[in-house]
Amino acid sequence: MTLCLDSLMPSFLNIHAHRSSVSPCETVVRNFILPLATQALRLELPCGWFSAGIHPWHLPEAPEESLRQLDVLTHSPRCLAIGEVGLDKCRDASFALQREIFMRQLELASDRRLPVIIHCVKAWSELWAVVKEIRPATACVIHGFRGKPQLAESLLAQGFYLSFGRCYNADSLRLCPPGRLFLETDEAPHSVETVYCAAASLRGCTPEELNTQCWENLRQIMRMSGNRTVPVPLKET
Ligand SMILES: [Zn+2]
């Protein structure tokens, strides 16, 4: 019998995508934007790990209802994070309302000890002001980070984790310490493996080494958030 070494490798961790896994080599923390229709709750949520939250692009007319839905979802052992939530100055939606809904979700994340996946566009000082005010007892991950090295360094100094997708500043990716890094596909349809390959060649390591580190980082942020344990799924071969 031949032992397939590949089968001992963990699947590639995709911390943020709006779809389920497209390959046996990938494990996705699938994102759900609230509010969710009852049918989606019944059909889609039963599979795999997920994050959920009210996106600043899609502020609901009845936020209380969506916040209640989020509260219920956070009790699922498969809910690994609240998000994507945050602030976006390039959108027409009232910034005051964005801020209020972001704060409510950050408070909930802190109460439930769940990590937060953050969407932030041109509102970095406001983001920092909110995080300083709430002081959430949990890890905050900036998703789809495309900022320059100076912004990356400032966010890292403030304790944030950075998640990189298909487009990013190469110097920012290079300077991110291994223990603060995640990779994702967000809205892209392809497997996260391609993101790992590109990032690994920039950082001078192998995609597998990078993946091992990202899994360790996930375990770390879940430990910070209480006792939820995260097993590492193996590639199906
Ligand atoms: Zn997204």
C-alpha cells in the first residue's frame, strides 16, 4: 500500500469567502450577510463553519431584527466569527448608522468571545476610535487588506490581524508577522490555494508552511475567544 503524503496535509484555510468550498483542498469560513431569509437559514447554514454579520453596504431597514438573528446564530458551535462588519466612507449609507450597528455587533462579539471580521474603507481613525471605546475581548481581523505598509504597521501595532486576498500591497504582505496573517478569496470564485501560492512566493516560504501558520493563527484567535476548539480538516485525496 502506498502512503499518500499529500493526504496528511491540512486543507487550505480560507478565512473569508461568500461561498462554500470549491475544492477538497480548501476549508472555508463562509460568510453570511444578514438578514438571512428563513429558507437560507434552513438550507445553507447547516453545512460547515461560518461567520455572519450586518455589512455596512447592506444596512437593513429593521436592524433590531437582524441583530436578533445574529444573536441566535452566534450560539451555533459552527459560528467562528462575527462579520463582515465595519465602516465604509465610500458608501452613501449614513455613517452614524454604520457606526452604531458596527458598535452593537462588536459588543455582541465581545460578549460571545467571537473574533470579528472587519470591513473598513477610508475610515481607519473612526475604526480605531470605536475599537478603543468598546475594547472587545476578542481578536479583530481586517479582511481584504490592501493598504500600504505604514497603515499595516499601525494596525498591527494596535493588535489587529490582517487578511489578504487577491489584490494587496506586496510590501504590506511581506511585513505582516506570520502570527498575524490570514488569507481569503472574498467574492472570487477560485480556490484559496492560488492565493497561498502567490503569497508564499512573495514571503519566501511554501504554501503549505503558510497554511500551517494560518491554521495556528485561527486556533490562536479561537483560544483568545474562549474554549472553542478548531480541528484541522485534512485534504480529501
Ligand atoms: Zn466579503
